[in-house]
Amino acid sequence: MVDVLIPYRFYGVDSVFYILSSIIGFLVSYYAYKLYGMTGRKSHLYFYLGFVLLSMSLMTIGLASTYGYVNFFEHGQPSGQQSIIDTVAFVDDFGYWIYYIISLAAYGLIALSYLPDKKKTMFTPIMIPLWYTGFPYFNILSFFLLSYAIFNAILNFTSKKNLNSLLVMAAFSLIGLYHLLLFFTSFSKIIYVAAHLSLLLGFLSLLAMLMRVSRKGG
């Protein structure tokens, strides 16, 4: 296990970031669903489903970690109250496992949305064992799945060179950077803060793009 350095003043703030990212993610899902309604394309359906699942997982980890922080500030490091410690640890761990599993499923769907339609049925069975064996290496696997979306977003931007493609490229790059930075949280507390800022900015960038597309489509 890698030690994660979290600034004391950031205790609980990361939970707020998760919840805010989740709320933004649900808005992203709403606009993605509207886009799917306009186009009927499977890629937009997978994109919508991916962000619904990702938002659900972020809300889960946000609420679970909030519960842990509230108990920490309420009880501190209680001695002789092992039942409280065990309960908090169980809730926090269970929330993280839900986050791991559902997020990997979400990233798989997002990667799937970038495949040509005829390739999608080939890709689906391959993802299940990747999720199953990937839990100890969640950030590595998440970045791996996101790298396909990042690569395609970069290609799309280089060919179109418009604001929408720039926002998509920025969004996936920032979310990927969140997972990449989490590799190095044992070196500095600032890296942990930067990672969560990157996550929030990534969601905001994608929301801005979908709002622009929705306004033009409406």
C-alpha cells in the first residue's frame, strides 16, 4: 500500500470535491442523454451510461468519506472505542470498493463509446476480467482505460481545432491527470490537493462542452 499524504486543512474538502464532481457528472449525464436523444447513436448512449455510473460512484465515495471525517472530528482518535473505529473503517472501505468497481465499469463504457460500432461487441467481454483483477491497481487501470478516450480526444482536437473538441480533450486529460497524480501522493500533500482540483475541473470542462452542444442542438 502507498501512503497518502493529505493536508489537515483539506480533511473533508476532498469529500466536497467528490460530491461536487458527482453533481456535475449527473448534469453531464443529463446533457449526454439529450444528445443521445437527438442522434440515437450507441456511442452517445455508452457515454451517458458511463457518466451516470461514474457520478454514482463519486457520490458514494463522497458520502462514505464524509461519514469518516465527521466521526474523526467528533471523536478524534478514540481510545477504548474500537466499535466506533471499526464501523467508520468498514463504511469507508465499503464506499471505496463500490467506487473502485463502478468507476472501472464507467471508464470501460466511456472507452467503449469511442470504438467504432462494429467493434463494440468485441470489446465488451474483454473488460469484465480487467475489472475483476484490477482492484489493487485501480488508478493504473483507470488511467489505462481513460488513455484511449484521451488519445481519441487529442486526435479529434487536432483535426477539428474548435472549442468543443478542446473542452473534451481538456476534460479527459484532467480526469486522467487526477488518477496519474494519485500515484505520487506519498511525496507531497500538495499533489493530493492538485489531483482533486484536476478532477473537478475535468468535469466542469465536459459540462461546458455539452451545454454548448445542447444549446446549438435545441
